[in-house]
Amino acid sequence: MPRPLNERQSLEQERTELAEQLATHRREVENGSPHRARRERLGWQIRKAEKRLAEIEARLAKSELRERHQEDHEMTATHP
């Protein structure tokens, strides 16, 4: 699959991939892995993915605000 063209697309793609990973890890935890080390590793991976997902959401929100601000600025510049 070709890489996205801009940062926003990259973040959106990563967000989708992380959501899929989280779902997979959570299912495995819910199904009760018999190995303690595996359960601990899954817990760590879930926390790491949740933290990264929060970072991505924050960056996307900031990017969206920036884009809206730029659009508003462009509209006022073209329609005084």
C-alpha cells in the first residue's frame, strides 16, 4: 500500500492501525491467555497503543483547528 501523501493522512492511517491492534490485544486478554508473561506483555502493549492513540487524536485535532483557521483567513482575505 502506498504511503499517505501528508501528515494528516499518515496520522489517520496510524490511528486505524492502532485501533485494529487494540481490538486484537483486548480480545486476546478477554479470552484469557494462559501465560502470565503474555498477559502482562499484552497489557503493556495496550497501554502503549492507547497513549499513542491519544497523541494522534490530539495532533489531528490541532491540525483540524489549524486548517479551519487557515480557511477562515483565506475566506476573509478574498471577501473583505
